[in-house]
Amino acid sequence: MLLLQLACVTVVVAICTGVFVGIGVQQLRAEAETSALSIARTVAADSDVRAGVAQASADAGTPTNASLLDGPLSVLAAAAEANTGALFIVITDDHGIRLAHPEPQLLGAVVSTEFAEALAGRETVSWESGTLGASARAKVPVRDPDTSVPVGEVSVGFAPSSVFQELPLLLGGVALAAGAALALGAVVSLIIRRRLERLTLGLQPEELSALVANQAAVLDGVGDGVLAYGPDDVVTVANTTAARLLGISDLVGRRIHDLVLPGPVIAALTGEPTEPSAGRRSADAADPVVLADHIVYIDTHPVSRANRDLGVIAVIRDRTDIVTITDRLETVASMTEALRVQRHEFANRLHVTAGLMDAGRVPDARDYLDDVLDAARTPGGPFAGEHLTEPFLLSLVQAKAEQAGERGVVLTVGPDSLVRGVVSAPADVATVLANLVDNAVSAAVYGAEPRWVIVELLDDGDTLVMTVSDSGRGVANEAQVFSDVHRSDVDPDAVHGRGIGLPLVRDVAARLGGDVWLADAGGPGGSGAVFCARLPGVMRAPAHPAQGEER
């Protein structure tokens, strides 16, 4: 780049120098021609010259050299040469005979250059070569004093040495200016080179081109969103995935804090704490945030080169599917564990029954089985689900009841529950119901005795409506119950709406065309919170309707 700039400056200076020299030479030539023409006009207008030339032209004979040697015209021409510095002043008659000439031996001879133009009454200016060499000469007609008819000519010439005697000074000035221009261009080129090196971190144009190509390939090739911003918080790089996840197409050129995004997302992008007492969060400890219908993890990494802060790169990873699958796996694991416990308990009861029967105590075995059946039907027992018959919902609620019982919370199915259809979208139903029940159980743990959770389920065609209420302390902040702030299991008033559970179930319901809402916030002096959900399209009619139902 430096050599290219210096070459460009050198060519420009050379061209300008050539133009200035050419213009200067032309000006000197024009000045010499103008001076020669002015002197020739002055001499030709002299009355003595006009009279002498007219007399010589009227004489039929040819004047001799001796008669012209010290004649009045020769004296006048010699005086004019001395006063003007001209190379020569030649006066001729109408036949081109020299009446005055710097060389005495040439007097009375015909001039060596053309004189017809002057006799025709026209003035000429040109550069010609004659007996005295090349010169800038002007030829002016000498007119008869009585008739004004051209009767001769006056030719005045300036030698090139006298014409261009100021040329060295001109060339010196042009050379000095050209050198100063070259020096200035070199200095500016060095300054530009250093600035470019500072801006490009020392990378050459080829390296920058390769870097841009590689960056475009990497940004378009990764599946995660990539967003970079400088120390001034202005976004400089953003791939299409980042624009899609953030829902903003024109990210580049905008400040991070000016983006229309939720507060937790801005905090995650900038690495700032979401709570005043918290310190700056590290990139490795990123928390999930809900962004529109996505659950994303945002990791930030500061970038520097040569101890210079270049800004921050934020990697936005869409983990919606992973979180959803994780919740589903947790639900399946809970159901599996509940079934394992039930299988173990059932095996124990079978052993007791078999032992009584082997001992011949059949009536005692019968009484034992009756007690087991009564305990299963008793409200407040291990699971009071006599109002629920749908297999999937029954197993899910039963599993959650087992887990709630381990935490000292009684989970029951409300008496108004009625589900006649069959669940056709178990994954979505499990995600919503399990999250609402888990939150309710956690809230009930912090509530006063007795600790309970009631689940009511109703279906209407293909829509399932669920209500989950608890005995906790209620929702402290209704406005942030569905926000994605950071989880805290310490504050009992912040059980609901601490994490991504409620935002996730609301997104699942919204995707199905339904909703999740807070029906009752509860609070001091009353019961706990009540959450409701409506999930369209998750139910279907049973393959074999129960007796009494329409087919």
C-alpha cells in the first residue's frame, strides 16, 4: 500500500511538473514573440525608417554595401538592437534587399527568409532559422509615408538563449515545488499506512480479504447466533441466526442498550448482573432466558488483540428443544420412579397376602386386602385420583403425588375433574402439567399446615383445561410471574416465576393456540396461588366409548 501510494504521488507530481514546465516554456516563447512584434512595430512606424525604405524602394537600382554601411537606417537599427537586447533588427525594401543588418557584409543582399507576407501588409510571428541562427522573430511591413502601401519590412529576432534565460529559475522553482510535494506525499502516505495498520491490526489487504471470506463462511455455517459489538456497545457483526433469534433484522450499527429486547436478554448480552447486589456474571455461568418462543443461552466472550480491547462476542444458543425434551424426560423419570415404588409396594403386599394364605389365615388375608383398597380410596391418601380415569393423566398425576408426598404435600384430584377423551399430545400435556404441579408443590412446602395441592382437569372436545391450586403463600409479584429472571429457592415468596418453567409452559400453550394464566394470586390471609391452562388440540375421542356414551 505504501509503495502504491508513493508511486501514485510520484506520477502525479511528474505530470504536474511536466505541465508546469511546458506552460512556462510557452509563456517565455510567447513573451519573446510579443516583444519582437512590439519592437518591430515601433521601428516600422518610425518616420525616418518609413522615408528611407520608401526612397530605397523607389530607386530602380540596387544599393551598394558601401552606401548602406553607415547609412541612417543601419545606425537606427543598431541603436534599437542595443536598447532592446534583440539578436537582430533587419530592415529591407520591397525586393528583400537588406538596408540594415547586424552583419555589415550582408548589407545590400537579399534576406534568407520569406518576406512576401510583409509586403502583402500582414504581420507574422514565428521561430525561424536564418543567417544568425534560430530565433523568435516578428516581421512587420514598412509602409510608404504618403500612400501607406507596404514598401519593405522590419524583422526583429531574439535568440533562444535570451528567451530562455529565466528558464533555469523556473525549472528550479518547479523542481523545488515537486520535491516538496513528493516529501509531503511520502509523509502523508506514512501517516496513512500507520493509521491503516492501527485500524486493521497490522493485517494486509490480502489478509483482510481472506479474513472477511472466512468470517462470512463461519458466521453462515454455525447454527448458533453470533453477535459482536465494540467497546462503544455498537454492534459490528451479526449473523442471520442472531437476527432471527432476537427478532431484529438491522442489528449492525445499533447500540446494544438501544435494542428493543427484554431486560434479562440485554443483561445477558452485555454480561451485566440482573440484580443490584450481584457482580458481573461470567460467560461460563450463563443462565437460560426466554426470548419470544425460544429458550436461549447467551455466552459472552471479551476479545482483545495486542492488549487492545476490541469488544465482546456473544454466542446465542437456541436450547428450546433441549429444555423441552429435558422436561419431558424428567416427567418420564418421575413416572418411572413412581411405578417402581408402586411395583415394590405391590410386591410387598402380595408377599403379605401370600404369607397369610399359606398360613391358612384366609379371612385375615381378605381383611388385609380390604384395608388396602380402603386406603387407596380415602381422600388424602397416597393418591386420591378416583375422579380421573384417563390412563396418561392418571399415571402422571399419580407420579407427581408420590413425589409431593415425599416432600410432605398431599396432591389430590379435584372432585369436579372430568376427562372423557384420551390425551393425543402427551409431551405437551406433560410439560405444562408437570411444571405447574412442581411449582405448586414447591409453593406448598413453604406454606402453613396442612400442605396440599389440588389438580382439576376438564376436557371439552379436543381441548384440555387444567387448574392447579396450592396452599402456599401466593404470588408476590404478579407482573413478573411469567418473566425469565434467575431462579431462587430461598425466598418462599418468589417460588412462582423464578426460572424458565412458567415462561416455557406459556410458550407451549401459545404454540398450541391456548394460554396459561394466573387465576388467583393468593396472598396473606388466604390460600395460595391458582394457575390455569387451556391446551387446544391435545385430546381425542376414545377408541371405545364407555357404556352409556354416544358412539
